[in-house]
Amino acid sequence: MTAYTTAYRALTSDRALRPDDAAALLAAVRKEYAEELATAVEQDLSGKYRRTATDTDGSFRRKRRAYGASMAVVNRFRFFAASPSPLFPPRQRTRSTS
């Protein structure tokens, strides 16, 4: 049973969820959603960066480099979705230049 189905059944049943069960269920939904999104983006990227007959070696190297950078972002997204703690981006430091 998917996390979506479990969440729907929990929301529509007469029985209330315990807080730890609800947190685990929400984490499962977050992970499943992120995995589906990352897989869809990965499929789109693999089609976009394929070598075509008109590509030169240099243009294909640039495509391959862009694909590698894009996949690094997708894999980082998967990592953050699977982590138990919520994602908080690092704080930006502001410095006075005066």
C-alpha cells in the first residue's frame, strides 16, 4: 500500500492517529513524493541530454557535463527527502561593506 493510500485512509477513518504515527506517515508521503518527482525529472533529463547525430564531440561533452550537474541536484533532492529531519537551507551571512 502506498503512503498516499495510507494517509487517505487515516484521514477518512473515525480513528485519530497518534502523533508519532502521523509524523511517520507524513515522512513516508514526503519520501514517496520526492522519489516520484526525482524519477520523472531524471527521465526528462536523460531524453534531453542524449547524443544526437548533429552533436560534435565538444557539444556532447557540454551536454554530458550539464547532465552530470543536473543529476547531482536530483540526487541531492532524493537525499534531503529521505533524511529524517526537515530541510532547512543554510543561513546566509550578511556582511556590512561600509
